[in-house]
Amino acid sequence: MIEFRSVRKEYADGTVAVGDLSLVVPERSTTVLLGSSGCGKTTLLRMVNRMVDPTSGTVLVDGRDVKEQDRVRLRRSIGYVLQAGGLMPHRSVLDNVATVPRLEGATRRAAHARAAELLEVVGLDPALGRRYPGQLSGGQQQRVGVARALGADPDVLLMDEPFGAVDPIVRADLQAELRRLQAELGKTVLFVTHDVDEALRLGDEVVVLRSGGVVAQQGTPAELVAAPADDFVADFLGLRSRQRQLSVREQDGRRLVVDADGRPVGVLEGSLEGSLEGSLEGSLEGSLEGSLEGSLEGEVPGA
Ligand SMILES: Nc1ncnc2c1ncn2[C@@H]1O[C@H](COP(=O)(O)OP(=O)(O)OP(=O)(O)O)[C@@H](O)[C@H]1O
């Protein structure tokens, strides 16, 4: 578990990046920090591994104040994935992934064996380990970045807009991969993004931030969409935009989900239809019939 207790960060030039923020990040789940550019997401993330020290307040990881821990050891024990991948360009992919095991004292051979395993964990062919980062696609480089972050088998994984620099298809692929990995590994993931769809897709919990690092709302994606705390959250999630106002239209035998402008955004699957029909038959229809009969019968005799 990660806990921010009344943290505040004021940079040397007087910029207040994070106000008085308190937040609990549950363990073994994914928490997404969602907010527009400059609202303090990266600052918050970096407080966890002490790349940034708060001006005041406390950050605890598994109940221990990070300030009391050795900065270097702490940083090695926490996985960190950046947008640009942060890979060393002149070292092979295998060397990159083996970095932390090597720093922790593993032999080159053992570290490479571990690195090859990690490449497989993130869905890459270990043969790619011989290449240099520049010889991989953007999506592959991001996977290598994740593999490297897993090198110390950390409980906590910090991810700063890790999929921001790749095209939408690769991005969706990486998001699916992260969900698979998370189901398998059960890390405590703190994930930063300004992309609402990504946040709703990946977060077990989503924390919507206002500028100045202030929590606007924290909740599950369903809670946020169903009950946004205020207009700011509703607007940020786009709930009042025409693209999010969805309805169903039948076309060529399929049920299309369309936005308020009638543009298709998806297809309603048969199974959902089936279950909706089932529940309609079971409860709604029954009660509708009951109330219709009751009221109609009452009115008819007087007619
Ligand atoms: N070293 C620094 N010195 C002064 N101001 C800084 C420093 N680092 C960040 N800031 C400022 O603090 C605020 C929060 O920055 P931060 O990088 O945490 O935001 P962010 O939400 O991660 O933004 P983005 O999505 O654009 O990466 C911004 O106004 C930024 O300009």
C-alpha cells in the first residue's frame, strides 16, 4: 500500500505542484492518477521513489516512511516505467533488462537468464534481447521498459504515461498486456495518464486531479462515471460531451451503440442482450404487468 499524508510540493521558483494532498493507493491493484498537463501527476509519482521530496507531509510505502529509507535502495526496489522507455541506447536489450539484477549483485549470466525470462513475461521473444533499443518498435521498447522495471521483482510499479508515445493500436495492445500482467503478478501499480479512456480501462481506482495537485474525486471507474462529484469531474471525463451520450440503434441485424450525433462507437454483444432480456423478463416485465393490470382494471369500469 502507498499512502500520501498531507503532501505538498512547492518547487524552488514558488510553483505549487501539489497542494495538501492525502491519498491511499491500495495494494495489489492499479490506481490511475488522471489529470490534465501540469496538474502534478509526475511530481506525486516521483515522491514515491524519492526522485522528488515533498516540501511537507509524508509518503509511506507498506507503512514505512520513504524518507527514512536509503534513496538508492528504495529506487531499485520500486519499478519505474517512463513514456520514452528510458532505455540505455548503447546497451543491448538484455543488458538493459538485466540492469537491476546486476546492481543487486547477480552474475552476468544469472542476470541475463532472468532478463530473458522477463522478456517472455512481457510478451517479447527473448531473441530480441540481442538487439539495441533503437532496433525495436516503440511498442516493443515500452515492453522492454516494463520488463526492466520488473527486474527487482518489485511490489510497487510506478508508470508515468508509459504508453503515450505509441499509436492507438499498439497502445490498446500494451494496455491489454498490462491488465494480463497485473492479473498474473498482482503488483501495486500507480499509473499516470491524462487519457480518460486509458484511465477507465486500466484503473481499479481512478484519482481525478485538479490543477495544483488537488484530488477532485477518487473511485472505481464505474463510480466516477455513475456519480461524478461535480461539474469539473463530469467535464473532465467527458460525460457531458456528445461522444459519451450513447444509445442503441439496430442496423443489419446488429445492435449498434451510437453517440448523440448517431456516430457508431461499438456493437452491443449478444450475451449482454441475453442477460438484459433475462432480467427484463424476470423482474421488470412482471412488475410492469402487475401495475398495468392494477391501474387499467381500476380505470376501465368507469369508462
Ligand atoms: N523542477 C521543477 N521546477 C519548477 N516547477 C516544476 C518543476 N517540475 C515541475 N514543475 C511544475 O509543477 C507543476 C506540476 O508538474 P508535473 O510534471 O508534476 O505535472 P504533470 O501533471 O505530470 O504534467 P504532464 O502531464 O504535462 O507531465 C507544473 O506547473 C510544472 O511546471
